[in-house]
Amino acid sequence: MAKKKVKATKLTVGLPFNLGSLEFENDEAQQRAAWSLYVELSTRIAVQPLEEGKGILREALTSLYNVFGITRQILREAGPEIAKGPQSFGAIAIDVLNKGLRPFLVKWHPLLKTHEEQKPPDRTTLDHERAWEHEKELRRELNQVREQMTIYVEALAKIAGIE
């Protein structure tokens, strides 16, 4: 079965983390990379709400951290043709990591790790997290990141040609 060629079309998509918008000519390579990243992100805590009192914060941070490796792999496999200039899919994907996710993770990963290291052996991980003085603040910021990642997933869907 022959692959359907994607005709290059001009797109404008809104970007998360105050990165503005991206206007570019979409092509098959960018569409495939966007689809791969869309599939990965749309099924992660990155865009799924973590309700108050539910889930474990470490798992949420780990899921967001794993977005780095996934994005790197997708960009490597897609090749340099998706990263031609600052208004390219590749450049934006890297900006989302470095300007969006990295500051959040750099702040919260060590704080949570320090708290985790103080967990008494007779306390569950969930109970220990809930007793943490920064638990609500981390959940609030995690929700803000989730909102931004949802904007990103919507942009990826548009780039991938998903209605």
C-alpha cells in the first residue's frame, strides 16, 4: 500500500509556556513527528488531571521528566529536516522542554526528593506526600504545567493533521 503524501500547508499554532505561536509550512516529516509526540503526551499525566488527594506526585514528576527522553528520541528519528530555524517543529519541541518543563522540574524534583528521604518507615508514600508542607503548592503548579502541556498537545494534533 502506497503512503499518502502530505501536501505542505501553512499552519499557525498557539504554543505553551508563553512561547507565542508558530507559523510554518507543515510537511510529512513534521506531521509524523508531531503524531508520535502527540500519542506519547496525550496519554501521560502531563495532560491528564491529577485530582487532589489522588496519585503520587513523584510519579507525575517522573512522567514529565520522561517527556525529555521521548522528545529527544522522536527528534533524532525525524532528523534535522524538522529543525530548520527557530520557527520549526524541532526548535519548538526543544523550547517546550528547556523553557517550559525544565524550570518546573529543576524547582520541584530536589524539593520532593529531600522530603521523600525523610519518610519514616511506617508511613506510606501517599500519606507522607500528603503531609508535606509543599504538597498543595506542587499540585497547583503541576496543574498549571498540565494546562500548558494541553495547549502543546492541541498544537501537536493540529500539526499532525488530527481534526
